[in-house]
Amino acid sequence: MIGGDGKVQRRNVQLLQFDTDSVVVSHGLSAGEKVVTAGVNSLADGELVNAETEVE
């Protein structure tokens, strides 16, 4: 997840449902929080990132 300071924070989440184009998170995120969906394996906790797109 991306904090208000633009830094990534590792967070455990529980998935309720997922398919090829959507994911439903049941625990671990709050509404409106931003998550990293690409390149997560190359990020370190606390690393500064720039969000490129936002999907609602």
C-alpha cells in the first residue's frame, strides 16, 4: 500500500474473491487506500514511489 508520504508499506491482506480483472479484499485495507499492483517484487518497504494511474 502507498502511504500519504508516497512511500510503500508492506501490509498483509485477506482476499475474499479474485479473478482476471478484479480483487475483493476483506481485511487489511481501508476504502481509498492506494495499492501497488505492478513491480511489487522490486520494491523495498519504505521506498518512495510515484503512482501513475488510479482506478475507481
